[in-house]
Amino acid sequence: MTFERAVDFVLAHEGGYSDDPADTGGATKFGISRKSYPDLDIQGLTKEAAMVILRRDYWDKCRCGEMPNGLDLLVFEAAVNQGAFAAAKMLQTVLQVPQDGIVGAITLHAANNALHIKNDYLAQRMYQYALVPQVLRFGRGWYRRLADCAEIIFKEN
């Protein structure tokens, strides 16, 4: 999948400005949160500027462009929603490789050779959501978003 298609999916779910007090990320726009970017004007953030951040700090950082089709979207979407470090650690957990939160050669090799990685990664993400106290407030949306993601990746393969 291309970055452009993946980011279209994410932006369809992240959308515009939100400042929900229950969101531990604080003010968020286009998936970019004040917690992750405290010096950034979140409310004034443009889509173009957000796309630069999303590519650099999530897609490229997790090396999504080097992953199998479908897994690229799952990991990118997780990185935006749960953080790049968490997305990488979930992937490493599923792949049973060292968990340093950095997608490197070992993680990529394992990801590209795993048989049921998309199913396993989806299950790991669902499990991780269940562990977060905010699941009571945001869980329905998180799980719906994950189901939408699953529908796309399994339709394409």
C-alpha cells in the first residue's frame, strides 16, 4: 500500500481538531497530538504539515514502506493511534523478536516472512486496547477503526 492510501485511511478516522479532556494525548488534529508535539500549534495545523509529520515520524520511522501489503497499513495506523514505539513493540511481540520499539532489520525480516502476521497483529492491537483505561470512553471507536482497517487489508489480499 502506498503512504498516500494509508494516510487517507488514517485521516478519514482522525479528521479535524479535537480536544477531549478524556484523551491523554490532549488536543489532536489529523492524528497529531499536543502530547507528542507540545510546541506545535495543533489547532492551526494544516493537512499538508500533518502529512509531513505523519510520513516522517510514523510511516518512515516504522519502515512501513518495507512491510508486506496490509501490514504496512496496520502498523502505520497503530503508530498514529498508539505511538510509533508502541506500534513497533506490538509488532515485535507478535513476531517474537527482541522488543526494543525500533523497526530494524531483524523485525523487517521476520515481518516479511511471517505467515499469519496480519491476523496476529490485529489480535495484539485489540488486546492492547483492552488494557487501556480509556477503552471505556474510546473503545467503540478504536475497535470500529480497527475493523475498518481489517476490512481493507483482507479485501486487497
